[in-house]
Amino acid sequence: MARRGIFVTFEGIEGSGKTTQSERLATALGPDVVLTREPGGTHISEQIRDIFLTSDDITPMTELLLIAAARTQHVNERIRPALDANRTVICDRFIDATVAYQGYRGGIDLPFIHQLNRIATGGLTPDITFILDLSPEIGLSRQQHSGAHRDRLDREALDSHRKVREGYLSVANANPHRIKLIDATQSPDAIHAEVLAEYQDYAW
């Protein structure tokens, strides 16, 4: 049987630094790594991302179905082919984000979300997931001070962000074999060192 590449995902609330850390890991691992994101990663999926992030009146169920559509395209067009070619894939958000955001924040039935995730991915799950954990108060403060563009999710009430964090902690507790919970209050260098060490321990 041909060897398959390693599938790595990064998760966390807004302002946790997951995008920065996914980019740093990709840089550390070299040019053959595929760095991507959700929702997004392909032409069709990026168009769905634009709808997802700019539609103010969108319901949690509509969010879920849009993400499932984007994910199906992403997995089949980009992620699976790269893994089948024995390349490491690093994705900024994946199935755990759907549980945290549309499940815990949006109130959608978790078994339904898990079933839809399996359909959208064809059963594909990450090999290792890093959840960068910190309080929503710190995450939102970081965003405000950075001056970065804030989408509709960033602008939601603090209680919404707290529910997302609760969802991530629940996912981490349920999947200790796959998920590495990282203290995101550390410096970016310290977080990167921990992530790289965990990846190398898994890969080698």
C-alpha cells in the first residue's frame, strides 16, 4: 500500500494565532507542504467563504450547509490528492471548527454535524490537530489591537465566543489521541516550538 501524507489541522477561537502558527509550521517543514484553509482552499470553496463571512442574516443551519459544500470540494480537489501524493497538508480550520461554531455556538444537534462532516469529507479526519486555547477576552483584544479586518464572526457578542471555546475544549477532551491542546497565551515562538516538537514526534 502506498504511503499517505500527514494531515495537520489548526483550530482555535478568533485571535488565537492559529493562522500564524499554521503558516510557521508550513515554512518550517519546507516547500512540498500544502498550506490551505477552511472555508476555502479552492476556487469554488473561496467563493462560498465570501458568502459565509459577509452575509449578516445567515442562520446556523445555512452556515453548516455552506461549509459542508465548501469542504466537499476542498477535500476532493485539493486535500486528498495531496495526501495521496504523500505530501503533508496543513489546514487552518477543519471539522472541529464546525462542531465548535455551528454546534456549540449555533445550537445544531452534534450527531447531525458529525454525520454531515463524515459525508463531506468521505470519512477523512486529521492525523494531528492543534487547538490553540485562550480566553475570548484575550483573543478579541489581540484582534482589536492588531488593526486586522474583523468579519461578522469576529464582531459577535462575547458569549458567542465563549461558546466556541467551550466547544473546542469539549472536542479536545473527547479526542486526546488526535488533539494537542496548546496554551495560546505563550509567545508565538514558544507556541511554534511546541507545535513543531509535537509534529516531529508524530511524524518520526
